[in-house]
Amino acid sequence: MSLKQQQTPLATAGATPGLLTQIGMAGGAAVITVTFIHPIDVIKTRIQVSAEYGKLGMFGTANKVVSSEGVSALWKGVNAAWLREASYTSLRLGLYEPCKVAFGCTTPENTTFVKKFAAGSAAGALGSLAGNPFDVLKTKMMASEAKEAPSIMKTGAELFKNQGIAGFYRGIDSNVARAMVLNGTKMAVYDQAKGMVVTATGWERKSLMTTFFSAIAAGFFMTCTVSPFDMVRTRLMNQPSDARIYNNAVDCMIKIATKEGPLTFWRGFMPIWSRFAPTTTLQLVIFEQLRGMMGMKSL
């Protein structure tokens, strides 16, 4: 190994701000991002819960929502989304680097793709446990077709009245599985892609262009791996409070596959990718800039 290689430590090997600071930076980046991306999430949710919207496609669904419910309907549930990002994404993004260290990623030699995926999955699972209640509220609010945007307090009170605390953790099994696959794919592909982009182009690892192209790659592979989990999670969370269509994640997957066909798991692929690509890019660009301001090395 050359002297230059020996003097180039990983981001995880240098001095870093406290854990709460890293989580706070991740949460800030996530809340800013979701404010702009939320309309795509509303469209994606409508397509997943309704075959009618599924036939209309992304632009047809957007047109119907706006014409029948108004432009503001595209931001239904955004307050729940802010709370979700402040809890879920702040942890899954902010805990990635500490989890890498916990998995032994302290030098380039022992930092493998599998360890990166494991670190991302662990951070995703922890974030999902914290953010699930807000995820349930957000999903129900986005799926509402009433002209008046539903209140987060009213939605929460109704959910608690009909299902108790357990209602806020509806779909927790599929949500944790989704978060592990999503964050494992996102952070491992992003981390790995940055090294490949640097090698291919000669750009610095902290370069905005390096971050941009690495995030685009991560967004695409996230969509491929997460779509089935996203479909199951959305169906479970949007079940009527007075009816139980699916018993659990496995039951939901079996019923979707047998009654609607396996390709249904990828229904809404384009809206999901349209959301993941800008979301991942904006989140990581903002997060990396905040890390730089705090004197931290690039991921």
C-alpha cells in the first residue's frame, strides 16, 4: 500500500461531531427535501391503493387529483411527512456512519459492500421503528379523496379510537423490512458509486457532481428493490379501520400476487423513481454540504 493511501482515512475514521449533531443534520436535510417532493408521494400512494388511479398513470392521476380536490391536495399529509422525516430519515441517514464503524468499517481494506449494506439496513430499521406512527398517518392522509385536507390531529384521534396504539404500528413488519432494504440499498450503492465515480472521472469525493451522479444511481437501484415492499406497506397502512383485508405482510404479498399478478408489486414504478431520484439527490447533497460546514469528511 502506498504512503498516500495510508494517509487517506475513511470519513468514519476522522473526528466527527456528536451523534445528535449528525442526526440533526440528516433530519434538516430530509425535512427540506420532502417539502418539495411530497406531491409525487401523494400521486404514488393514490396509484398504489386504487386500480382506477393505476390505469390513469402518473400524469392522469395528478390531473384528476388537482381537478377534483384542488392543487393543495398534492400536499395532503405534508405535516405528517415532516414529522416522519424528522424521526425516520434523521435516524436512517444520521446513524449510517456510526453503524459503519460498529460493523468494523474503519479502513478501505475492511470496508466491503456487504458491510455498507448491513450498516444502512441497521440504521433503516432503527429509523423505521421511530417513524412508523407518522408513516401511518401520512399514508392515510395522502389517500384521502376529500376536498378538505384531513387534519393530522383528527386522523390520529380517529385511528386511536378505532384501533388503539396498535393502529399506529400497523404494517410495522413490512415497514421495517422496506426500510432495511431501502436504506441498505441507498447508502451502500451511494457509498460504492462515489468510489467508482471518483476513479472514473478524477473528481473529488466531496464534489457536487460526484454526489449528484452517485445519488442518481442509488435512487434507481432503490426503486428496483423497494417497490414490492412499498406496495405491501401502503396496502397494510391504508386498510379501513373497520375491516381487515390483510392479516400481515406475508398474507398481503400472497393476495396481491395471486389476485392481481406479480407485476402489481411494481405498479407505480415511475412515480416511485420520480420521487426517489430527486429525494435521494437533494437529501444527500444537502446532508453532504452540512457535513462539510461541520468540518466532516464526505461519506
